[in-house]
Amino acid sequence: MSDNEGRRDLRMPDEGEVFAEVTDMLGANRVTVRCADGVERTARIPGRMQKRVWIREDDLVIVDPWDWQDEKADIVHRYEQNEADQLRNEGHIQ
């Protein structure tokens, strides 16, 4: 058996994007997230993800903070639980 059994190549944040954890569901396709850079933001679930990708509290996501309003962001990607565990084990997030 190899050490990389079960390991997947996961999507990592691009330039300007950060890891975040969903802390609260606000309704109207909005959530509160705690970002890896220490900022708590209100994030928007874009239309292309609505009813396709279900986001819940404690999910690990990638957000793209707005340039003109730093306290807001758009959710870009959601990780499955096993993918989030892999990222934690590899030391990408705390």
C-alpha cells in the first residue's frame, strides 16, 4: 500500500481567494464566514451554486473577497468533509 492511497488533488485558492469556514446561515443566499486571513465576512452564494451545491454551517469553502467592500465576499467552491479533513491533515488550514 502506498502512503498516498485515498489522497486527491484538491482545488486550492487562486490569487485573491482565501479558505473560509461557514459560521452562520443568514438566509437569502447569504452566509457568515470566518476567513483564514482572520476577517469575518458576509459571503454570497452565487446563482450557479444555488440548489446544486448545498452549503451548511461548519463547511469549508473558498471565498473571493470583494475589491470594493472587504467585509463581503462570494463563495467560489465548497469542499466535501473528507476533502476538508485532507486539507487539515496536510497543514493547509488549521
